[in-house]
Amino acid sequence: MPDMSASASLAMTHLATLAQEVDEDKVTPGVLGFIVFAAMALAVWALMKSMSKHMGKVDFKESPDEGGSGKETTDSPSGKTSPAKG
């Protein structure tokens, strides 16, 4: 099996020389950064649109339980009635 440390050392030497050529004041995210940001923004927009559609289907008004037995108990010390636990 060949020794990988020699090839890794050679690659790091080449990358180090490339890094020295880059002007630190002019480094920008570039096209790849824009594409990643645009994809994330599009995903958030799609998720919010989907959530809005699903939240529109939700009925927040609580309807009385029609299938219940109608029994109510007075378990609380204040005397208020609560639905039967079943």
C-alpha cells in the first residue's frame, strides 16, 4: 500500500503557495457563495409558503365533543365541573 503522507505533503505545499498569492483584502464568497445563499433563500420561501397553506387549513375553534357520554364530574375542590376522564 503506498504511503499517502508524501502525496498529502506535496498537495499542502502547492495549496500553501496558492494561498500566498491570494490578496486577503479582496477575498469574496464568489459565485458558489451566491448559489448556496440563493438555494437556502428559495428553500425558506417554499417552506414558509407551505406552512402558510397548512396553517390556513387549521380550525382553531374547539367544537364540543358530540360523541362523548355527557358525564361530567366534580373532581376539583372549587366545585367546577370537568369532562369525565375515560
